[in-house]
Amino acid sequence: MAVQPKFPETLRALSIAGPYAYLIATGEKLSEGRSWRTNFRGIVLLHVSTGKDYGEPQSKDMISSIIGAAEVYDCTPDPEYEGYYDHWMKNPILFEKYIPNVSGARNYWLPKTSEHIKAFNRAWEQIQQQQPRAFFKIHYKEGIINISSSRTANYFEIKDDGVWQTLAQRIQGEEIELTKLEYANLYRNRLV
């Protein structure tokens, strides 16, 4: 039986040389320089390549491992190096357990083998466990769920299609803690 993906189809990985994947995963490096631009936006797994042209990684167990993730949100020309582009990243995560022995590829890559799919599945599990969480106000009235920011006046509403039952058990007072992914999935189904 083939290995089934348990991650979103938009998930990609990027092989990064030397110590830079770690610096992105810890938030110390905010962009990755490349000789090509990209239209990709979304979560990317940070894979440490085997190349040594740009220095050694912080530890040997990082080589050929997926060590974290970040969200690619922009791509701009590099102001210092003509013909190069900065791929800007935010919301970094350094995995508690690296995913070793993963072969990389060029550009933003998809899993091509069952071993890649297993690695992406393991990475996605860690993203969900370690992903930043935030509190939101939540109200239910006549089949409509209202979700609003605890810090701003921003809100949206969704129709209750069985969602309320799963959310209600997690509500404390009038607030619920959601991961970025949970919030994004709810927002995607908002009433316009």
C-alpha cells in the first residue's frame, strides 16, 4: 500500500546550503538569496543540503535533514547583488526532532518518493505541534459562528456546518485558542 500524504498539497521544501537553514528556522535570517525569482507563497520545509560551498551547518546531524519550516511571503530583487532575489520568510519553526536522510532537490520541491512523503508527513506533524497559537473571541448564534481577534476589532463569521461541536469543547469563557492553520481554515470558509 502506498504512503498517503497527510500534509497540504501546497507544502514545499527548499534545500539550503551550510548554516543558513538553521538561521532561518531560528528567526535570525529573514530571507534566502537565490539567482531566481519565485511566485511561491506558503509554508516551506527547511532542508539542509549536502553542499559545502557556503560553510558547514551548525551540526553534522543537520546534513540531508529537514530541520524546520517557515512561511515564504515575498520575493524581491536583492539590493546588493544584481540578478539575485531575496525570498522573504516569516513564522519560523525549528523542529524539536530533525528528519534525517532526506534527499533534496532544486527550487521549491514536492515529495517525489514514498520516503519524501514520509518525511513531509513527519514534518507536518511537527509543524502542527509547534505552530504558534493565538486566542480569539468566539460566539455562536442561530447557526452562525462569529470569530474575532482578542486584540483588534477584526472579525469574520462562518456558517455552522458541524464545526461548532468540535470547537465548543475547547472554549474557555468566551475565548478559544487556535493555531494559525486552524484559523486559516476557518477564515477560508467565512461568509462574505
